[in-house]
Amino acid sequence: MLDIKRDLQNDVLLLGPNSCFTVTHYEQPLLDFNPDTAPNVFTPPPYVGLSSFTEQQTQQFFGRQALISQLWEKFRQLHLPQAHQKRTLRVLPLLGPKAIGKSSVVRAGLLPALAQRPLNGLERVHVLVMQPSAHPLRVLSQLLARVLQRDPLAAIAETRLMLDLSVPEGLSRIVPALLDDHAEHVILCVDQFEELFSLCRDEEERRLFIDNLLLAAADSSANFSLVLTLDSEFLPAVQQHRLLYQTCARQGMLVTMLRPEELREAITEPALQMGQPLPVEVVEQLLSEFKDLEPSFSLPMLQFTLVQMWLLQQQGLNAEEALQRLDGISGALDHALQDCYAQLTPEETERFWRVLPRLLQLNDQGQWVCPRETVEALSSRQDRQSEIVELLQPFAQLETQIVRLTQSERGTMVRLVRPVLLTQWSLLRTWQRQQREQALFQFYVNQSAREWERRQRPPGWLWSSGELSLLARYPLGFKQRLSALQSTFVEQAQRRQQHFTGLKFGLWGILAAVVVALSVEVHQLTLQVGEMRSAQHSALVYAEQMKQDRDFAFEQVYQTQVAGQLLHEELQKARLQVTEAQSAEELALRALDEVLEARLNGRKPPARVLAKQCQVWCEAEPVEPLPPSKTTTKPTGNRNAAVEATTVAPRQGTVF
């Protein structure tokens, strides 16, 4: 059984059967659950929303029992006597993608498990929890000073601690001072270790911080252990420190996604403990929508939706109605942020967009990071500290938790929670796109200005009108972010462009006059061309008529030639017939002469002459055949009588 309390210094006490773990965090939450700020809520939700589970939410942390057991066993092996292991650093790295639940596993899982089942020599432990931020050595020194200043006799100034940590062995020397009657061992939990590479710009401070941690973990007499959570995307950056990378590779534990049965347990068990179980249909819908979410923010979005559902249920809605009003997991965050933003006054809206760029920045890799800043650093002449806190409080309440307000040695700290989730807010997504474009454009301005300066500022290397037109896409405040060289470069380019613009207007005037003159000339030429085309058309019509007359004349001549040819052929035929008739006449006269000669001589004409004469007569004048005679004689047996009975009239013209 584990008992969780708070001491007078507001530290969390994990009281096991035979153990006491004192957890000191670098920052203390400034806003806890307060029913006065949420009058419609009667019971705090058993879910954490966008935040991570801490030691106080151990009873509501479900789904990671198997991983917690593995971590406990790994931690036990790291603390075996040195006879069983050689030169093993007491470092337990938890690796995994972002928003996978690494911080929750350590603070709500591993630390309570160590308190419930303490190892030998680790019954009384002081746990220090920190995040590196932009200045990890300063954060570590402030955390150590807070622990040591409990006893006035052992108080050590923060500046002295910073001086001790300026050498790699500094933390090993400070750890014994942390051990007292209430602590036998120190466990340092460095959460979000990737901030050491994404926020810290000083490579020397980064190296000293890592060396202090590893040397203290390697010292067997220091009673010191290190637990860190690291985003797996930053493993290439860890390679810069060889020993740290080897430690992560050999001793690291990979945090994987929750299995379906573990995820179901994480959804249902917290509500079941509060006596308000979720319906099976709602759980199945949540699991179905969870599969379609981006893994980089699926778990926080699920927890946020469960918190919003719980708050709506406290107002009288059932689980199905609450989930429907939120538009599922994907719409819950957008609705909550839009409601908070809609409540801002116009003055607060302007202040919101002035403060936001100081909280959400782009790193060298082009990723959005949220450095932890004090309210004092965010303030300005326009925005006082009290106004900034008042502005951010609605976004830090239980309903949203998109902003985290904490109290530290440096004062009130402000930080955006999980910047990747801000991409789910449509309004902020548009702003992020504009900020990214502005950052890229400013980089382009810087490169152009430096090249212009390197070439001793020649006018030809200034921007043209096309590049200067891009400035109109950005607000007036964008020019205030430019350096002196960049501003000079832009001003010189604009002045040069204005000079070119004046020249262009003059040239356009001259060109306009030339165009008018050319237009008049073109009009006159057009009229002349029209007259020429009309004359050409008349000529074409006359030529066409002449062509038709010529074709008709050619046709008449051709017909005349054909008729003449026919007449010539007929004339030839007539001449041939006349020649043939003359020949026939000569032949007939000759035959007649022979017949007459034969009669005169008293002899019969030759058969040849008679035949020739008959032929001439037949060809010259065909004679119609005579009809048969009507006088017939009855045939008898006498041949001569038959011949005599038939008479034929002689042919006219015969000479016989």
C-alpha cells in the first residue's frame, strides 16, 4: 500500500511499507484544481489531460504495469553490488517517440513502484525532478539549492553551486551534502532530456551538464542514480557525447505504444474507480478514433478528450452526448481553445498574439519548441506581468491546460504544453504557417543582405520589384525584427525601386504618345487598305466575267470545229460513193457492150458477162419481189408440164 502526502515544503512524499521517497520538483504548479474556477464541476477528473501523470496521480495511472515491472527489474540490476557488474553507470534511460508517455511512466509508475518495493539501501530516497531548458546547469543548481537550504546550517548559495558545477566532478562532490537522516540515496530524474539539444545553445554548458551527471552516476560511493527520458528523434544528437550514447544503447529501455487491452484499461479504470464507468459504445468509439490519430499526440489528445467528457458529465450530460458535443477526439481541443479565445477582449486578443511568439519559437531544425520563460521576461512596455498572467490563466485552467504556470526560484514560469498539439487548433495552425514563412523569408533577407555587404553594396545586388513585393505579405511588425544591415538593405532596395518606378512612368508616358501617333497612322493606312481591297474586289469581279466570256467563246469554237469535222467526214463518204457508182456504171456499160456485141454476132453471151450484169443491176436498183401468180396447175407426173404451169414475169429492163 502506498500513501501519498505533501510536506511543509510542498514536496510530495511517497510512503511505502518500509520506505519514504521525497520528490522535489524544480517547479511547483501555480494553479491546481479549484472548484471556484469551475463552478459546474463537483469532482476533479481522474484524467490528466495534456499534462503528464505525476506521483499524485499514481492511483489513476493504468495500462503500463508490465513496463513498470521491467523498469523496476532494470533499476535493480543497475544497483547490484559491484562484484556482479563492472563499471556500470547507474543510469536508466527511457527512450521513445514524443508523447508516448515516458514522463508518466517514470513519475507515476517507476518511482511509486520503488517506494512500494524498495531495494536494499534505497528505502529513504530523495528524488529530484527537473527539465534541462535553455540553461541546464542553472536549473540544476537552483534545484540543489532548494534542497540544501532546508537546513540553515547546510545552506549553500546558488552561485557557489554554479561554481561547483563548472567542473565535471562538481555534482559528485555536492551529492553527499544532500544525504541526511531522511535520505540515503539521491535519484535525479531529468525529464525531457532532449531539451538539452533543442533549447540549450551553449555547447560548453551542455557538455559540463552531461559530464556532471555521468561522473556522479559512475561514482559508487556517491549514492546517486540517474533516470532520464529522451525523445528517440534526438539520438543522432546524443552521438556527440560518446559515453552517453553508449549508455543509452546498452541500458536504455524503449517505451512502446499501448496495446489495445492496455489502452482500454487506461480509459475505463480511472472512471470505474470514481464510480462513473464509461459505456462500452463510448469506449469502442474512442478506441476507433484513436487508431486514426497521429502517434505523436494521440495519447495526450485522448486524455484531453476524457477530461472534457468528464467535465460535461458533471454538468448533466451523459457520456455519449458529451463525446458528440466535442466532435470526437479530433475536435475536442479545437473547441476548447476556440471557447477560451472567444472570451478575450480586443485588447487581450492583441496581447495574446504579442506574447505567443515569445512562447512558441522555431529551432535550428525547423521544429516548434516552447522554452520555459518567466513572466518578467515576457513583459514589456505594452504588457505588464499581471496582465500576462491574467491573459494566460484561462488557458492554464483545468478545462484547457494548454499553458502551464509554475512557481520556481526565478519567479512565475510560463510554458506551452506540448507544442505539437497546437497544430490541432485551426487558428493557431494558420498563425504557425505564417510564422514559419516569416522566419524563412527573414533568413532569405539575411542571406541577401550579407551577400550585398560582402560585395561592397553594389546596386545590382539589391532586390527587384518581385522580391520586394513579398514584404507586403507580412505585417508591419515584421520589419521591426530585422537587423540594422537587413533594414538598410531593404530600404536601399525600396529607394532604388522607387527611382525605377519614376523612370517607368516617364517611359510609359512617352510610349503612350508614340502609341497614339501610331494609332492615327494605322487608322489612315487602314482606310487606304480598305479602298485598295474594294478596287481589288471590282477587278476580281471583272476578271471573273471575262473568264466566263472566254470560256463561252472557246466552247463555240470547239462546237464549230466538231461540226466541220463531221461535214468533212460526210463529204469524204459522198465522194467515195460517187466513185463507187462511177465504177459500177463503167462495169455495167462494159457488160452491156459485150451483150450487144454478142447479140449482133448471133451468139449467146458468156455466163460470166450475164452474171456480172445481174450483179450490177441488183446492187444498183433493188427490185421488190413479185407476188406469186394465181394461176396454178395440178401437179402431174410429167416434169415438163410442171415447169410450164409456173410462169415468172421477166425483170424489167432485161435485154433478153
